[in-house]
Amino acid sequence: MPSTPAAKHFENKRVFVSGGNQGIGQAISHAFAREGARVAVNGRHREKLDAFLPTLPTVNAGPHLSCAADVADEQAVIRVIDQTFREFGGLDVLVCNAGILSESPSEDVTHDAFMKVMNVNVTGVMFCVREVLKRWLDTGARGSIIINSSVHQIIPKPAFLAYSASKGAVGNMVRTWGLEYASRGIRVNGVAPGAIITPMNDAWVNDPEKYKTVSSHIPMGRPGKPEEIAEPVLFLASEKASYITGQTLYIDGGLTLYADFAKNWSS
Ligand code: NAP
């Protein structure tokens, strides 16, 4: 008897992924499309998005959507969320993944550099979530929101003050939204990756010595792959996670278990 193809878990679902054309976001967009979802892929550059979209698996529900916008630009976010609801006829899952970092000793951090990170990693997340919530509540629709945070939500990152502050902030935003919308069937959760092989980390990913050093700090002995973040994102967005809200899932090869304590060095 011919075997029937495995059921797709997000057939006919509609998903928006900010920063969805590179790194972890790219893996998330691919995973949702593989499972049958139409994906609205956001990034700042239209040409990059137009080149990326045809690499996604095609789905029965219709074409994927290119949503060029800087998430820190309120009007641009309103435009692309509007466009997505119009073209897709609604939305089932929002993934706020876009994020940036910048390095500087804290005594030298400028207002501009600090705000640039906060504007993307915190305010950008707020704009996307607010615009989606508004539309769901207006129509009585329900859905799931996943925010990409970082282990630096709880592990301090010296010389990356704005990054640490921004990820701490989104952790509390997830808990606030989780509580605020729990009774209305809207779930909001976070994922907090450890060190993942993406273009954001080119500085150590492409340097064998630095790669070895990074790996040596991770209890599992290696950095993670973008797909290892994407699959838990799909889980949190799915019905399998129907009773989970306001939580952050650390996906870090044990990094938040504090590698230095693997062997006892105190009493
Ligand atoms: P990445 O490789 O640098 O990719 C970032 C993505 O965000 C790109 O698609 C980029 O596209 C988009 N983006 C950047 N600024 C944007 C803006 N203002 N508006 C819209 N899109 C924007 O980064 P990644 O490593 O995949 O990281 C993704 C998320 O995971 C971030 O939130 C990051 O903090 C978090 N994270 C990463 C790691 C890690 O080790 N990689 C660890 C913990 C947490 P364009 O450049 O085309 O705009």
C-alpha cells in the first residue's frame, strides 16, 4: 500500500517572522513553510527578501509574502502588518525575531548606540506585537506570539549593555503580555538561544580558534544550529503548547546551567 505523506502541522496557517530572511529567522521561516504555513518574511531590504522568498518551500495556501520594513519604524511596521492581514486574510502566529547588538565599554556607550539597540530589540518588538494584538482583538481572532530573546535575558553580557538590557526587557514583556491576554486565548512565549551559528556571530564562527573557545564554554561542547531554535519555536506556536504562556524557553546547550560549575570548585 502506498504510504500517505505525513500531515503538515501548520497547513493553511499564516505566520509573520521579523528578521526572517537570515540566521535564526531564516530557519524559522523555512520550518513553518515546510509544515505548510504561508510566511510573511520581514527584513529591512526588499532585494534581499525578494531573493530569499523563492528558497522557501511552496505551500498550498498561497504565495509567501515579502515585508520590507525596519521594525524600529512605527509606520513601516503598521504598513507591513496591515499588508499581511490583508493578503493572508488574518494571521495565526507572530514571531518577533529581528534583533541587533553593539559592543562598547559601558563607560563609553553613547545615547545613539544604546537607543539603536533598544529601538530594534524592544520598541520594534512592541510595535509588531501591538499591531497584531489590536487586529486579533478587533475580530475576536486568536493566535500565538513567540519572541526571540537570548540567554542574556538572565546572563549579564559586559560591554553589551544595551543588548543585555533589551533582552531583559523582552523577558518581562513576554510575562506581561502572557498575563494580560491569557484569558483571551492569546499565548505569548519567548525563546532564549545560547551561542548559535549565524551571521550575527561571523566574528567567531569563521575563526577556528575563537570557535573552539566559544565551544569550550558550552556544557554540550558546541554552539547551536539555527534549526535547533526553529523547532522549539514551532512547538511553542503549536497546539501541543496550548497550556503554555508567559514563559521563556532557554535553548542553549546548557549555557544557563553555568559551565564553570560542571566540576566542583567550592566546598
Ligand atoms: P542575524 O543573523 O544578524 O539576522 C538578523 C535578522 O534580523 C536579519 O534577517 C536582518 O535582516 C533582520 N533585522 C536586523 N535589524 C532589523 C530591523 N531593524 N528591522 C527588521 N529586520 C531587521 O541574527 P541572528 O543571530 O539570526 O539573531 C536573530 C535573533 O536571535 C536576534 O533577536 C538575536 O538577538 C537573537 N539571538 C541570537 C543568538 C545567536 O547566537 N545568533 C543568541 C541569542 C539570541 P536585514 O539585515 O535584511 O534587515
